Amino acid sequence: GDMHAVPLAVLAVGCYVVVGWLGFKVWTSKAGSQRALSHLLMIGIMSVLLSLGLAIFSLVYQGSVCPFCAVLYGASLMLLMGGLLYSRRSLKERLGEFKGAFLSRDTLTHIGLFLLVVVVTYGVYAGAIKPKPPEISQKVVEVKTEGRPMLGNPSAPVHLAEFIDYGCGHCRELSETLHELLETRADKVKVSVLNFPLANCHEARGSCYIPRAAECALKQGAYPAFSKHAFELGAWGLEDQKEKLPPVVESLGINTEDFNQCMEDKETMERVKRDRSHGLDLGVTGTPTLYVNGRRVSGAKPLDQLEKLVDELAEGRTP
């Protein structure tokens, strides 16, 4: 429960420490410089190939490349070019030496150094992001939920409002938790859902295609059933979403002609954008963002903690 996914940045720290150590050996040691340089070039080649793959992935699936990532891609290319220029030998000649360098004792040392740095860095990272109990703001704001999808008992005393992106993994986790909460606290809580597409409806990513579909399902009273498929659809790229959506619509008994007309209606997109604009006005910057009776909830949101929070509010106590 306390383990977290290892981010690429943690692996990058290990890589750059090893690169720094190899660069130091090349600079100071004549005896070991050739083998260290071979290792340095191996890392450079792998870094350039990895950077190329990540750049293509970002452009195809996200529609953009972050400036910081582009700088790191450039650093990988400069690392490879610098190693080749310093060695004064062709890449073909160096490739012929890689087998011997890879099987050397130094390779095990460098791999061990890499793993040690990654483990230590990860330990610091995991401690820094260890989930904290949910904290509820004392500031009350008006979250406009009129006409928005609502799950649960409309007369329940505790009203949760979530801003979500259907392509967001954490949103999917929170949604599953809230569905459980609606079962365990059915008489106490209701949940409203508002759109907050992170890519601001970027066409290449298709971030507003599933929100529009959700709006059209809502129009036919089928949102609760559709919401169980929305995050699975949102995880795909735009072309896959267009292919996989029609069978879901048909399986839910939605009128496909009306649904398709709704998808093309400009007002549907405007409704999604109004949700996002409202979120920005409230200070929402990421997803999921959760409000309870107008008060923002931050920190981890496990089911037992949310149940405790709902119980306190339903009983009139101030958490």
C-alpha cells in the first residue's frame, strides 16, 4: 500500500550519476579511460534511442513535448556526440569494442552504482510523497453543479463534486472509490461530476471526445451506466476511442441517431468547456480535484477516510 510507481526521473538520476562518474574516469585516468569511454558511448546510444521513442510517444499520444523533456533529449544527443568527438574514432569502431566492454568487471560496478543510486533516490522520493490523510479546506466556494451528472441520492446531505479527465488514471481510481462510497453511504452522499480535460480539448489527444460522449449519454439519462465505461475509453487515443465508442453506446440501449447528432452539436463541446472554465475560476489546476459541500479536499482519498469524512459532515460535525 505504501509502494509507488518508480518515476522516470528517479531512473534518470541513476543514469546521470553513472555518466558523471564515467566522465570523471575518462578525464583523470589514462589506463581506464578507453573502457570508461566505451561505457559512456553505450549509455549515450541507449539514451538517444530512448529519447527518440519518448518524443514520438509524446507527439502522437499527447500532442506536444514538454520543454524540459526536449532539453533532456538534447542533452542525450550532446552526450553521444561529445563522446564520439572525444574518442576521435568512428562509431563503427566503437561498436566493435562494446562486447568486451559490456562483459568487463567495470560493467558490473557501474550497474551496481546505478542501482544503488536509484534505490536511494527512490527511498527519498517515496518518503516525500507518502499519502497523507485527506485535508479539507475551511474556505467554502460555490461549485456550480446544476445540469451536471449526479450519482446517488439527490436529497443526501453531503455533496461531493469532482473535476475529472477521463484519460487520467488517478481520476479513475477516485471514481471507483466514490462508487464504493455511494454504496456504503447511500443515504448520506451524492456525487456530481464536472469535466476538466487536461489537454484543453487538444484534437490530437482527443481529450474532449469522451467528455462529449458523456454529455450525450447524460442527455438520454444513461450517464450512470456510461460512466462505468468512460475511463476505459478515455485511456485510448482518439482513433481508438472513435472505434470503441459505438459498441458501448449500442450495448447501453442509447438512441444512436440522437447520440451522433449530439456529438456533432457545438453546444455539447461548449458544455465541456464551461465546466473547465468554471474549474479554472475555482483554482483547479489538475485532476482529480474534489470538493465536499463546497470545501476542497486535498491529500489521499482512501475509502475509509472518505467514509469518516461523510459521517462527520452528515452528523453536523466540522472536520
